[in-house]
Amino acid sequence: MRFVSKETFSHKYLTTTKIVGNMKDKLVRSAFLDSLKLDPINLVVATQVHSTNVRIVDASNKGAVVDDCDGMITTNKELMLGIYTADCVPLLVSAENEELKAAVHVGWRGLYDGIIENTFELLKDGFCVNLGKVKVFIGPHIRSCCYEVNREVKDKFGTKLNDKLDLSEIICSKLSKFGITDIFDVKLCTFHMEDLFFSYRRTKCVERIMSVIM
């Protein structure tokens, strides 16, 4: 099972579910991509270290795992950018006319430290992207209904003590400061939708789903 793009999104994209298996397993991942007639060699993924690092990737990165980053940007139309998650937020970005795409892994640490700001400042200043025409996809992640965090984390975001952390709300607030309003949020919770998604918070699992923009 997978979720595919709305017609208004410039690029094709998808998010896997646990039904198709652990996407960090190379054989499982390749078999899944092959089943969709997508060449695994065109997939680029990030190591994802809960950083704010965003890398520009090109044809030389085909089939690679890009070290020490949580975000990737490319203008290469052949490349697919993939993000692994099991509660964190997969954020996919589509610029106007399919000239540029990005994929970002957003956990609370990266969100607090500035992964959103780093990504969109690079798009604006490094690629002269009109952010008002950017489209953003927010994939399945642990939602505020289930995301209990300690007081230290709540205080970082200025959240009331009795509230749970709402990653989507924080992301959308940051995006609005860049003038980005075209956002599609699937509003699915990885924690309580046990039949569909892996959740590290729920089971301490090593398995991951994958979100891809192509």
C-alpha cells in the first residue's frame, strides 16, 4: 500500500507502509522499487543524524547514501530522493515546473535547531526559488494525539506543560514565515496506526517506512 501524489503536486511522490516491508533493507527496498518499475540506482537517501545539514545532490550521488545530513536538494530529474522514518516527519518539497525537489527528515531536534530554515533559505538564496510557489508534502508521523515529550522538550518550543508536541503545527508555522501556504498534510499518525506504520516510540523498532519524491 502506498500514498501517491495529488494532481496539483509538481513531482510524483509516495510513502510506503509496513505492509511492503522495511525500506532500510536493501533487498526489500529494491524489490519494492522494481515492482513500480523504478530503477533503485536512481534513489538517493540520507544518513539522517538529526542534524540541520542539507546537501545538494546530483548524478554523482546515484544509488548513494549521503553522509551526515537530514535534507537533500536536487535539480536532477532522474534522481529520486528518499527519507526513512518511524515517527519523525518526512517532508517533501516540489518547486515550480519540476525544476527542483527536496526531501527532509524532521525530528524534534532538527526542527528546533533549524532544519526547516536551512532548507528553505538554501532554496531561496542558493537556487533563487520563488517560495510562494513551492508545494510541500507532510507525510505520516507521530501526531500530537500520541507525542508525549518531557518538560525540557516542551520548554524548547514554548509549549504548555500539559500539551503534547505537535510537529506539523510547528512545521507549518515555520513554513508560513517563508510565505509557503501550499501544504498537503496526510494527517496520519505512525504511533496509533499500528497496522500501517512502524513506530520507534511504540516498539523501539529498527524498521522504517520510506517517503520518496521523484
